[in-house]
Amino acid sequence: MTLDDTRAVVAQRAQSAGQPAQQDGPSIIQQIEVLRPQMARVLPSHIDADQMARAVITQLRKTPRLMSCTADSVLGAVMTCAQLGMMPGPGGEVWLIPRKGKAEFQLGYQGMVSLFWRHPAAAGLTTATVYERDEFEHEEGLEPKLRHMPAKDRDPGRPVAYYAIARTVGGGVVWKVLYPWQIEKHRARSSSPNSPAWVDDYSSMAEKTCIRVLFKVLPKNADTARALANDGTVRTDLNPSAIDTPDWIPGEVVEQGAIEGGAE
């Protein structure tokens, strides 16, 4: 179903109910309602189309700027959520971000965690923020080391580092530590450096950045590859195959040699 198809169905339903056609065309919410059958065909079994539609409509109403975004970008982001089986909104899996009149699909911290656990080799994933009064040791090289003892009985101070640790069922351990200046470099390269996620929950976004960089050296399943490819993109094609060919991908690319996580 294309965007024109959804508009035609909305108009046909209004005509059947004896209602006048809307001068400016059907609203985004009406088009999401029409999109339910297509969402139902691609959603995993643990989420139904009604749940997804309610979650999307709730976020639209809580973020009025999304209502001003182009309908094709909103519906495209919704289809990406549906195909990945991720719910947008307060759960933190996925956010729909209004940017320059278009809705952008953005993975949340919980979405990255969820993707990791979908892989059969996943055994554990830990992220943390290090504060200036914590005990912290980090070394790279031939004998890498990562040791963190959080301050327990005093104000820990400002954040000084962020890290993610992944464990696999085979006993492997790999980690990534990023310092504030490195986080800021990643943030500056992102498509929405001042999005609500960065402004309201900086530590979670910084830890998500550690996970994203760590994913470069972890095994990936199809969902993980698709989610990472579509993170921070705008989609306007409702065809299910469009998830494998994002409309555009902003320049948040990790340079060769930038991965420094150690392994035990």
C-alpha cells in the first residue's frame, strides 16, 4: 500500500459514512488507522497492530511537531518500527523525531539492548556512566583492563566516562569505553544533536553510543543490521523492502581504527 492508497481508503470510508471529504486530505492519524492491516502483516507475534497504532498516535499527540511532518515520513517511520517489532514512545525503544518537517526514526537505548538480546550468542550486556569520584581504571593494549567501583557514600560528581560491556555464550567479553570528548564527536555527527533524547537523557544517549560502537565488533542478526542502517534516517517508501534501502543515512560513521574495546 502506498501513501496515495491510504489517502484513497480514508476518503472512501468518509464517503461511505456520508461525511464530506477533507479539504486538506486525511489527517496523519487517519492514515495510521488505515495502515493497520499492512502493519499487522509485518509485526512479530508478540505485538499486534492495535498496540502499535495506539503507541504511535500517543506519541504524535505528545509531540505536536510530528503532526506537522510530512505524512509519508511519519508512515515510513511507523513501518520501520513495525518491521523491527519496536514500540515508539516512553519505553525508550524507538523515538520518532521531527526534523526539518520530516519524521526521523531514532533508536533508543532500550532498543539497542533489545536488539542485542535477540541474537542467540547474547549472554549479557552492561552499560554504565563513570563519575569523577568513582574508582576507575581503563587500559588498552596487550593487557587491557576495565575496573569500575562507583562512589557509594558521597556525591559522585560529574560524568567522566561511559562504557558498554557485552558477554557472549561462548565466554567472550568485549567492551567499549568512550570519554566525554568522544561522545561529543559522535553527537556532532548525528543527524539530531539537539534532539529531546540528547537534551533530556544525555547519559542514556552516551551509553547507547557506546553500545553502537561496540556493535561494530559483535555478531549481528538481520534485525540489528536493519535497525542500525535505519537509525537516524527518514523513510518515505511504505514497501516492506524499503527497510533494506534507507532513503538517506546521515554521516554518523565510526572511523576505521576507532574501535578500542578490549577483550578478556
